[in-house]
Amino acid sequence: MKRTHLFLFILLSLSVIAAGCTGYESSSPQSVYPESDMIYDLEETSAFDGGSSYKLADNGASSQSSITRKVITTSSVSIEVKNTPDALDNISDIADEFDGYVSSSSVYTRYDDEGMYGYITIRVPSSELDKALETIGDLGKVTSKSTTASDVTEEYIDVNARLSNLEKQETRLGEILEMSTTVEEVLAVEKELGRVRGEIESLTGRLNYLNDRIDLATINVDVSEPRNITHSWGLRDALSDSVRGFIGSVNGIIVFIGVAIPIVIFASIVGIMLIFVKRRVWR
């Protein structure tokens, strides 16, 4: 019985230490990275309770290994082309050319039947972003272009550190599970082991997502065909309005005639009858 109490005490101590490490990581002040062209790297070093710490080193100023700043990049481009479907196909080929892929694509016809427009989103390696944007711009006239970058270096380091701690906890719990001799001990360890494994899966999924967004930049392209020049002058709209007005006038005349004819016929019959009766009276 004393052994069981000792075992549960050890397990509880491990849980408290793990919770303390997690609380320390979440409550520590956020680092502010300098906006310079320095290259940073992630170096795992020994820390208390088997944890991990990380060092940031200036590129070329230290012999420590370094990791490049982690950035998620998204670009948006609007271009005018002669043929929208062909342009979308060409952009898809550009994605393949730079070892990327098409995330989504759609094409539509304008409501006034004045050409087509479409949207396409591609993912390309971040190192090839500038070349891909330049190649896309050669397809037509670029009307707008923008690029946004989100620095996720701090989150990336934090997720790696937490994942490393949890993996070490999983190893320790596995060792404790092998030493368990009672059902109570086994159930307690397996419960804690399940919690740790669940957190590992969650952090692994988040890390995979970050790696995908960091390695592949996103390019959103808005493709459209230029409208006819008469539309910009208002001639087409004026002509269309005049035709509609003429048709409306004709419709009004037809309706008026349709209503007036029965009245004229009725009035003519009444007039003829009155003339006929008047003539009979005079005779």
C-alpha cells in the first residue's frame, strides 16, 4: 500500500512539474525580434527537468547553428487579359513550373455579357515567389499588386519547445507504465499518457500547418477582360436607354389603340343609331 502511495506521489509530482513548465512558457513575456536582416536559428540546449531552451544567433557573428526567420507570405494580384480562361490555364502552368499547385480556381461571365472574369489561388515555394509574380505579370496588364508577410518565428519556437517537452514526458510515462504492478497504477499512468499524446498530436498538427504555410507562399490572382471602350464613354448605355424608351413608347401606343378601338366602335354604333332614330322622327 505504501508503494502505491509512493507511486501516485511520483506521478502527481511529474504532472505538477509538467503543468509548471507549461505555465512558465505561456506566461513568459513575448520576445521582440529586431526588424533587421539577421538570420536566426534554433538550437536545443539542456534545461531544467529535461526541457529545452533555444538560442538566437546573429548570422556570421557566432558559430552557433541558426534558423531562418519563419514568415508566412500572401500576395494578391489583379491583371487584365485578352482571354480569361487561357490566362487561368497559363497561371496553372506557372504553378507547376515552380513546383507548386492550384489551390482553387473559378471563371464567370459578366452579367452584361461583356467578357469574362475569374479567380485563381496558387501555392508556390516561398523562395520562388518573386519569380512567380513576375511571370504572372507578363500575362497581361497588372492593375494592382500587394504582398503581406506574417512573422511566426516566436510561435514556431514555442510549439517546438512544448512538443519536445511533451515527447520527453511521454517517454518517462512509458517507463513508469512498464514498472506499474497494480491495476490502479496502470490506469493512472495510461490516463496521463493519453492526455500527453493528445497534446502531442495537436501540436504536431499545428507545426505541420505552420511548415506548410511557411514553405509555400499563397498567390491570389484576380483575372478580368477589359470592357469595351464605348462602355466607358457611356455611348452603349445611352443607345440602350434610347432603344428601351422607343420600345416603351410603341408598347404604350399599342395599349392605347387596344383600349380606344372598342370605345370608338361603341361610340360609332350609338351615333349611327341616334342619327337613324332622328331621321325617322322627322319623317
